[in-house]
Amino acid sequence: MDALKGADGAEATKMFLEGMIEHHKGAVAMAETELAQGTKPDAKNLAQTVIDAQNAEIQEMEELLAS
């Protein structure tokens, strides 16, 4: 976070996106665990929703980094 505070412009954007991608990947991993090991249908449905949404956002952020 300190490095991000000291960054600006394109570098700040890059650092923010890279950090958010990792954060989203953590959410996907937790949701995948629930999907694989969970027993409650509502929780498993929510886990799949999280996986789908977070993966879509990861893809969008990766595209932003590539441009």
C-alpha cells in the first residue's frame, strides 16, 4: 500500500489493478472451496455467482493492463 501511495499515473493504475487481480483470485479460491466442499445449496449458488463475477472482473482488469 505504501508503494501505491507513492505512485501516480500509469504506475499507480498498474499497481492497483495488479493488487485487485490478486484480491479477486483469493475470492475465487475461497468460493471454489465452498463449491467443492459445501453442503448448503444456497451457499454453493452464491459461490458460483462469486466465481463468475470475479473471473469476469479479473478478465477485464487483465485487458486493461494489456492495453
